[in-house]
Amino acid sequence: MEEEKLFSVRTEFVSRVSTSVIRDLLDKLLQERVVNSGEMESLQEMARAEKARELIDMVLKKGQPACKILIDAFCELDPFLSELLQLK
């Protein structure tokens, strides 16, 4: 279910999420071992929209538990946008 939810908001997430929220999401995903330091570093050099796109695609490939961690972290870090995207 989380995978479908995340995929359905992909376009809006990519166009609206801020750089600081992406950075905080990456920190949280690293802490939860969803991404490793190599994956995190590869995203650092990208532009904001590309970084958001790669982040969401990377997590989608890792399955349901990873998607849930991303959604929960996003709802915590950006309650306004996550509510707008109906992720809560």
C-alpha cells in the first residue's frame, strides 16, 4: 500500500519538496539503514528536482518497509506538504 501511495505522489513530491527536507529525509533514511552512505553521497551532487526523483525511485525499489519509513519521515519533517499530498 505504501508503495502505491508513494508512487501516486511522485510527480508532486519531485516538484514541491524542498532541498532542506530532502537532506533531512536522507539523514533519516541513512539512520534507519534504508540507504547507505554511498547512495546518499551519489544524491548530494544532483539538482533539487533530480535528487527528489532519485530518492523516491531508490526507496520504491526497496519495497514496502522502506516506503513506510520514507512516508513517516516525510510526514514528520513536512506536515503541510505531506497532508497536501494526502500521505497522512
